[in-house]
Amino acid sequence: MSLLAISTGLAILAILGLIVGLVVLVVVIVLFRAVLSPVVEIARNAREAPEVAPFLTNGVRGVDELRRTRDLCNQVPPLALAYLEKIQAGGGPPPAARAPGPGPESPQAGRISGGKP
């Protein structure tokens, strides 16, 4: 009996083992690429960090304006509630005087002065 002689069953098992090994290798390569791409991006960002750092030391422009806007927006609800309470109590603004000119029911409503119909 020779060392190179193998049975048919062993040959089939060897071929199946090679196929499974190839599938596992493909899965490992796909997973490795999925892990490697974020690592490469992080490394690229780390290389760019010294270039960007001077811009970040001064802070982001517009933050003070945003803070002022937030403070003003936070003041609106209490003022609106106070205004509504004042209107409900009957101390609201005086009724608006009717502006001179045609009313909404007038045939002249919507025309520009001196214009053609």
C-alpha cells in the first residue's frame, strides 16, 4: 500500500473541506474589510487633526448668538401667557381703527390705485 493512495470517501471529504475553507476565507476577508474601513477613516482623521486644531481653539463662531436666541425664545412663553391673561381679563389692546379705503366687500378691493382692471 502506497502513502499516496487514499479512498474515494477521503478524497470527497478533502474536497468538501477545501470548499468550506474557501467559503470561510471569503467571509473572513469580508469581515476584515468591514472592520478595516472605519480604522482607515479614523487614521485619516487623526492625521488631519493637527491641521484642524487651530480652528477649534478659537471656538465655533455664532455660539454666543445662538445662546442669546435661546434665551429670548425661553422668554416668549411666559410673556405670551401673560398677554393672553390680559386679553381674557378685558385689558387687551384697543380695537384697530378701520383704515381708509375700500373694504374687503368693495368692488375696488384688490385693485392697485390708478391701475386698470
